[in-house]
Amino acid sequence: MDTRNIRILGRLFQPVLLLPLLLPRPALHAQEGGPPRGDVEIGIRTLAGDRNSSQFNEYRDLTPGLYIQRADVDLEHLLQTNYFLTFQTRQSWQKDQRFLATMGKYGKFGCDVRWDGTPHDFTNAAAILYTSSGPGIFTMPAAIRTNLVSNSGSLPQMLMGAAPLDVALQRKLGSGTCRVTPSANWSFFAQYSHDSENGYRPLGTTLNNTTNVLELPEPVDYRTHEVKTGVEYGTRKGGFQAGYADSIFNNQVGTMVWDNPFNATNAGGAAAQGRLSLYPDNTAQSFNFAGAINLSASTRLMVSISPGWMSQNASFLPYTINPAVANVPQLPGTSLNGRKKTLAANITLTSHPLAQLTLTAHYRDYDYMNDTPSLLFPNYVATDSSLGNLARQSLPYGFNRQSAGTTASWLLHKGEAVTLGYEFVSMDREHRDVAKSLEHTGSVTVDVNPKKWFSLRTSYQRAERAPESYVTNLEIYPNGGNPAVIPAFQMFDEAARSRSKGSALMQVDAGDRLSFSASYDNTQDRYHDSVYGLLGYRALNSSVDATYQLHNNVSLFASYAYERYKSDQRSRQYSAANNTSNNDWESYIADNINTVSTGFSVSRLRNKMTLDAFYSLSFAKGQLDNRILGNPSLTGFLVTTAQDYPETGNRFHQLTGAVRYQLSNNVFSRIEYQWERYDRADFQIQNMTPYMGLLDSATKTSIFLGADVPGYQVHIVSVSLEYRF
């Protein structure tokens, strides 16, 4: 940090350093001898370095200047009564601010009001030629459009005048909840929340059979209202609860319309505009009923049932905005009239027939009933350019999932047990390739605790899912003429699957100074009947954590976590005239994530000072390798572009050091330094610009946002004062 930044820091921090002198002196000692009833922390922050990346503030708002880190007020037994009042705030004046206020009377009622803000920056590198004449309407200026229509090669020059665009969302959530307990057995609650999202996010659109790919900022203006209410009753013998929930979603911008910069006149096969429907308004309602009763001193029965209803009936858009497309059929209806019902039921019985034996049995049923009408669309218009000449049927997908299982746990002695489990799952589907499948799962868990300071839990699970038959469902193409399909291709959520899952957790508490834990989890899925599609999936997660107290006031800690995800897939590149196994190819996808962290904490240094230091490094790598399975020398070989992709990866460093000093009984000062560095290598976005024709000539008549997310390196220094009262 150069001397100029040091001088700036000095000027910024001076008001904070003088703040204790400005506080009313009687207030500084108003709570001496009693517990604090609140605190407030105010500071000043400065930043240095290159933070011109949306990754830096993706889900937060870290800006230089004055900030309120937090403020808390806790008034118990207000005015010497049983009433209470609390208030909390975090990151005030920022986009990620939090507020919470609670009030009530002990044992009678309590209410809270919450306000949360959450930003989401997608990119701050975007640029756009379009202007917006209204919500969701993007117009290309006439002069630019005239140039591009006559000479598409002038696009790079036109883009020099593109305007920067903030592609980000801001979410605001407000809610209020009240709970009333008129007696020890009864409780009533009611809740209301309002959630809004506003801003833009990148959205890819296409016209004229991908000739014109036009990336646009999708307008987001959502409103979600939720109401919940319920009642609970409980005694030693059992209890019940009942509730109701209603959710109403409204999208203020339901349609996008945009100009084609390269064509100003509609014609068959050449659209001058595009149109797209966005998320429709919808509602969801549900009831829930639950009860529990002690059948005996050792047996308890629990039952719950929850019916739900969902609906949306937004009007259909016409097939196309291009009036030059001939022979466009009538829509089969004016709207979807979408209606769905759900019904979830759970029954659980637990019993202790012996002191060492615990038995549990459960039954669960989830019914997803789709009452949406099935509509036949006799044709469709592809990318607003021409008829696709393919009839399609909308299908009301639904399913029913039933499961029953039991576990038995035998207590060997205190802290050690063996648990055996079994579960049976029956799945019935509507309008899918597999109408019915069955799955059996067995598991064993062993808990050992040979020493008071050592414990170990290990478990193994084996599951086998088998469809009764796998038949490709072509209901979506009732008149035939469907695109060529790969024979023996199976959807991974329906195909036969073998799953093995093992896990272990070890914990060590060696005295008051050393604490150590390690975990391991490995899942392997094999789709042994699948010739195409997903063939296998493996996931491994492991971690190690250790804390050591070097002295009474000095603690050291370190942790390491490793994640690995792998999948194997097989597919085929084909044409209508050439659909043979000689064009088969496989992909091997792997993602590896490593996270390392370490630090120390020193408290009560000279009885007034606390030191904290923390460092973490997270680095990830992604690989996508492809292998050709056919013979390139044979006639009709199509797999000419199957190759290994460049490795992707990112690294995130974070270093934090803080000193906290007690100035008086009620006033604490804190200075903190943070260093963050983010680096990434991603061939998919690292060269993104509004004009990609230099990298791919096929996109020379396309316009992108240039939504890059580069790396950054930032130094953050903050000084704050905390006042307790």
C-alpha cells in the first residue's frame, strides 16, 4: 500500500478514533456492574486493489466509507414487567442488510418483524446496444440497425458505442410472525412475508434457426406473497398441529420482445423480431395436519398428512411474432389452465420393547396428481422463422411414490450400538418411459465409543432400483415424425441403478486442549442396464478438523476438505440418414475441490487485547474428456469434433487479521485487515465479448452481453468502535 493510501486511511479513520471522546461520559459507564443490554459497532472501511469483478460483490455489498456492522438492543422485563423488546441489525445501509425486531410477553405471545436484503451480481462487464422502450421490450436504434442490415461486418464498430449495463438482482424479503400461547398446552401462530426480486440476468435468445443468437438482459420483477397460519396442542400423552399456507407469485414482466439487428423486414425464414414468454403468475396452497400419541410407556405413534394445490392460467402467446410465416395453425386453447394436486402422508411408529432395543417402522406416500389438460399443438414455429412441421402433445406428468421401512438398533452398552435398516420404495409414473419401478435399500450402522474421548460411527448402504420395463414414451409425438432417437437411451432418474454408499465419522476430544474430527463419505451409482445416457456417478467427500488450545488464552485451528465428483456418459452423434453405433462417443466428467484453512486466536492479551488471524484457500478443477468409440475411416463417420476440453479451475484466497482492544468497560476498538484474491481459468467465459466472430466465425451475426467474470485482488482495511450499554 503506497503512502497516498496511508494518508487517505488516516483521514478516514480519524473520526472513528475520536468517537469515544464524543460519547456522553455518563453513558459510557451507565451499565457498569450489570449485564449489557445492547451494543453497536460503527466503522470506516477502505479498499485498495483491482475489484472490477462482479465476483467480489456477488452476494454482498462491501464498499468503502462509513458502515454499521451491527447494532443490538435487548430489553428484558421491560419496565419491570414480563414484556420484552429486542432489535438487531447487520450491515445497515448496505444491499445485504438485515433487520430483526421482536416483542412480546413471556409465556403469552411474541411477534417478530424481519427485513433482509440479498444482492446477486452476475457481471459488471456487460454492454448492450439495445434501448428499452418499456419493461421487457428491447429496441435496436434505427441508425445502428440500418448499418447492420446493409453490412453485418460493421458490428464491431457499432459495438464501440454499446452502453454498460449492470446485470444484477436485488432481493428484498420482509416478513412478520406472531405466536400466541394462551396456555401451556395451546399455541397459535400466523406469518406473512413479501419477497421481491428486481434487476436483470443474462438470457440467451435465438432467431432464424440460430443464425442470430442475441444475448439479452432478462428483466426480473417478481413479487411473492406468502401467508402461513397454524395451531399446536401438546400434552405428555401426545399432541397435534394443523396449519395452512398460501403462496402467490406474480411476474410483473411476463413477456420479452426484441428487435433483430440484422433484419428489419419480416419474411418466411427471416424474423425481424423475437418474442418469448417468461415465468407465469401462479399460486400454491397447502394444509398440514400432524399428530402424535404415546400408545404406551415405550411406544409412540406419529401421523402427518398434507394436501396441496397448485395452479397457473397465464394466456398463451401466439406461435410467433413473425406475420410472414404462412399456414400457422390455431392454438389448441387460450391458456394452459394448469392444475396440480399433491398429497403427502407419513406414519411412523417407534418402540422400546427392551431397554437395549429400539424399533422404528415408517410408511410414506407422496402423490403428485397433474390435472392439467393435455393439449395437441398441431405445429410450432421454430425461432420465429418457419414451421417445424411436427405435432406435439403436452403431457400432464405425474407420479406416486410409496415407501415403507424399518430399523432396529441394539445398544451394546453406553455409547455403542448396531443399527440395521431396510426400506422398500415403489414408484409409479405417468407419461414417462418407466411406468413402475421398485427399489430395495439395506443399511447397517455401527457406533463405537471405547473411550470417553473417542467415538466412531461407520455406516454402509446398498440400494437396487429396477424398472419393470423401459419403453421409450413417444406420446409427445402423437402423429409420428419424431426426431431420430438413440436406441437403448435411458433417463438416469428412471433407469436401473445400483447404489453403494459408505460413510465414517470420527471424533476425538483428548482432554480440554485437543479436539479432532474426521469424516468420509463415498457414493457410487452404476446404471448397469444403460447403454446410452449416464452410465456411472461417483461422489467422495472427506474432511479433517482440529483445534488445539496451546495455552489458556491461545487457540490454534486447522481444517481440510476434499470433494470429488465424477460421471461417465455415452451418446451418439447422428443424422436422420445415419444413426449407427459407429458415431458413438463417451464423456468423462470430473470436478475436484480442495479447501484448506488455518488460524489462531489469542484472547485477554494483557487483559484487554484479542488477536485473531485466519487464512483459507479453496481451489477447484474441472475436466471434460471425450473418447471416440467408432472407426473414423468408415463411411458416414460424424464424430469429428469430439475432443478433450481445456481444464477449468478457480482459486480463492482469503486472509484476515484483526486486533480488538478494550478501551473501557463499555468501549472496544477493532482494526481488521483482509486480503482476497480470486483467479479463474474457464474457456467458456474468459474470452466473452459482445462480438465473438473473431473466435467463432459462425457467430458473426450474433450479439452477446460480454458477461465476463474475471478474477480480482483486493486489500480491505477497516477500523471500528463497539459500544456496549
